[in-house]
Amino acid sequence: MKLFQAVIVVALAASLIVVSGCSSSPAESVSETPESTPTPTVSTPPTQEQLYEQAKVVYERIYKQELELQYAGGANELPPAFLELVTEALATDYAAIYGRWKRDGTISLGPDPQVVWIRPYGKSFEQSIVSLGVCTDGSKTRVLEGDGSVALGRPVINYFYFKYFDGVLKAFDSDDKRVAKC
């Protein structure tokens, strides 16, 4: 649509130059701008499958950010790349978790928890437009605690809820449940 409007403006400008060039009097400046009629845009909302795929990409980026924070031993602040993926409210929750890792001296020794499955969750929370269930198995992941002890992770199902914020799909809430296995 912007290209179409730009072509119209260029064509109009060119016609004004031609008209003023043919005039016997000096060219006058034109202070009026042509009014354009907005062209309605027809956009098809994404299908549930497309929303699921978009949410999956956002989740995978969140997971990568979490791994980086875990191997770094937490952080006093979340990195900007993380903040692009979640709302301020959810970022506050993550900042508390990884701030505690930093204060306590907790650090992941690996290997990475394995993402066993990612599925549409199908439940809505506070008008979410898509939700995911993700099961990660951290039972082989070693975590060095601040007291020097080493603990193993565990299998967990996380539920993530997504909405658009300023045109960007973001996770705005999450919940988790410990499970025996994925």
C-alpha cells in the first residue's frame, strides 16, 4: 500500500512540474498536500497452526536464553534478547529466578536439559491466543549449588501463554509442573 501511495505522490509531483513548466507565469509553490483516500487492507488472521508455530519459535528462543543464564550462573538483569520475548511481568519472574541463581552461586554444569516434546496446550489464560506445553527432562543435568553440592535436575512440564503486544508475539505467563518423566 505504501508503494502505491508513493507512486501516486511521485506521479502527482511529476504532473505538477510539467504543468508549472508549461505555464507562462513563474511557478508558484503549492502548499496543499493531496488528500489520499486510505485503501483498506484485508489481512487474514493467522490460523491456530500458524500461531502455534510462531509460539514455538518464541519458546525456543526463550529456552536458549535460559540455558545461557544457567551456564553463566544467573544474572542481576535479564539480557535485552530475553526481554524481547516476554512481557515485563514475566520478565520480573525470570529476573527473580536468575537473580537468586547469581546470589546463591548456582550454575549449570550440563548437559542441557532435553526438550522431549512441545505441544499445543489448548487452554487459554487471560485471553491468550495460543498456549504451549513443553516437557524438558533435566534428570541428567548437573547443577552446582552455592554450598558446593551437585544436584540433578528433573523432568518438568512448562505451560506458556502467548499474546501479541505491539504486534509482537510474546509469552506473558507460564506455569510448571514436576513430573516423573516426559
